[in-house]
Amino acid sequence: MEYIDLRSDTVTRPTPAMREAMAKAEVGDDVMDEDPTVNWLQEMAADRMGKPAGLFVASGTMGNLCAILAHCNRGDEAILGAHAHTFSFEGGGISALGGIHSHQLEEQADGSLVIEEVASAIRPDDIHQPPTRLISLENTHNRRGGTFQTPQYTRRLSEFAHEKGLVVHLDGARVFNAGVAQGIDVRELTQPVDSVTFCLSKGLCAPVGSVLCGDVDFIKKARRIRKQVGGGMRQAGVIAAAGIVALETMVVRLAEDHSRAAALAKGLREIPGITLPFGLPATNMVFLDLSKSLGKNSHDIAAELKNLGVLVGTPGDIRFRLVTHYWVNDESISKVIDSFKKVLL
């Protein structure tokens, strides 16, 4: 059976143009800084983010880990959201591998941190407490419904952080979605921060990889850390080539994913027993909650949907997450809505 897979945009497969570019890629040893395709991807990515330099990494998790380890020393503290991907879904890497203490704050509806709460969380110069070093943001914010923060907020928080001697890292796994949704150049969201990671392997449809961007000295340090955590990939131009095609061809079309997510949400909210906890989607994620009166949980329903050829995410017993992407078309949206109706009505 061929499935409509809405579990995540990480399930995307490379396009024919990406496969062709991968087959023809010029390669060298990237650990020796000699892979021309990787170097070109890094330059492109840095330019897109408005930063001097970039570093190709195997995953967004690796990018965030390298960034925070490069910014912080052992025993430092990082302020981040209580539902942030770095805190919740990256294996505790900053603590396990970096000895970095985390201080979690509850995010607002758009995934932002309240600046006054950040100010209260900054530690005094006291030997009993870890020194605050970094603030981490996530844009778009996964567990806040795929919503986004604005350039104005990002600039205001970054200016505040810099006044306090802190650095700001942006987990921008889907930052291009945030830019497209607001109709702005993504640089408006990335220039104010000190470093940013974005994923090539989600909505941009490349098969693997992320890029970490920042200033030259920071990237030099992060490159050493990438090596320490096993991220030296040698002839990585074979996969970097797909990332180049992704940046050239896949950003503008993210608006199609957002439009289809909105259509999906509008169709599903008409089914009795379904609500949208975050309202209509801001980007490409649709979150659904089930009424307990239905007497079913999301896992049971997901199993029934699978039998109909639809795969969905179940982050909770009554919650679904459905993510649109390049391989989900208008026909897919109609089939998913019909499948939910068959299961629930």
C-alpha cells in the first residue's frame, strides 16, 4: 500500500533534481575542508541566514548541540523553552556531552519567551549558581503548533540578551516556514541572533543534513566540536548537493504546504469530536484533539487510519499532529479528511 504520510516533514524524499545533483556532485574530503560542494552549500546557507560562515552537519540535533557547546563552557546555564526541541527531543545532549545546565521557561502561544521572565531567570554572580550564558529560541515552534515568532520580537530579545552579555541561539529547523508564513526574508529572523541552525531534510525535502551558521570564529570552534561528536563526513558533497537544490528550489513553495495544512484543518474541524487546540495552522502543522466522549484514543484511531493508507503522528493520547510537505498534494488532503470521517463517524 502507498501511504499518505503526515507523521512529519522529515519523511520527505529527495526530488528527481536532487537525485541527479547527488549523482553528479563534485566531492572531496570535507574533514580536510576540501569538498567543493559542501563548501558551496555552506556559503549559500550563510548568505541566506545573513551570517559570515556556515557548517554542514548531519542533523538539526547535531547543529544545536555544536552551537550550544561552542557558546557555553561546562557548568554554564542555557535558558530555553520548557517544550523546546533541544530540551525535549535531543537526548539531553547539552547536559550529557557538554555539562550545560538548562533553565526552562514556559513558552507563550507563539513559542516565544517572555522577556521579563528571561530577565528574572538570569543568575546573579554567585558561586552557588551556574552562570547564565545563552538563550535558545525555536522558530517555528514545534510543540506550540508550528507557529512563529516575529522579527520584532527576535530583535528585541537579542538586543536584551546582548545588553546582559548573553548570546542567542536560534533552533531554526523550520525557519524558512516562519519567513514564508510572514512574507519576509528569512534574514529578518536570523540576523539578530548569534547563531542559527536550519534543517534541509524537513520541508526543504533534502534527504539528510542541516547547516549551522554564525560568525567565523564561532564556526571554527563549532567545526572542532562537530569532529569531536563524530560529525566529520568526508565526501559529504554527495548529500550536500541535494541541500543546494533544496535552497534553490524548495523555499518559495513552502507556501503550498501551509495552504494545504489550512485546508486540512478546516476540513477536519467539521468532524464532531475534533477540535484544533492551536487554532488554524500558522505553517505546515495541524494539531487535533479528540473529545473524550468518543471513547477512543489517538493511537487506536491512528491504527485504523493506517489501514486506510494514512499515517499520522500521535504526540498524546487524545492528540494528533499532521504535517504537510512536498509529497502531500490536494488529492491527499481530501483523502485524509474522508479517512478521518470513516473512522470517527
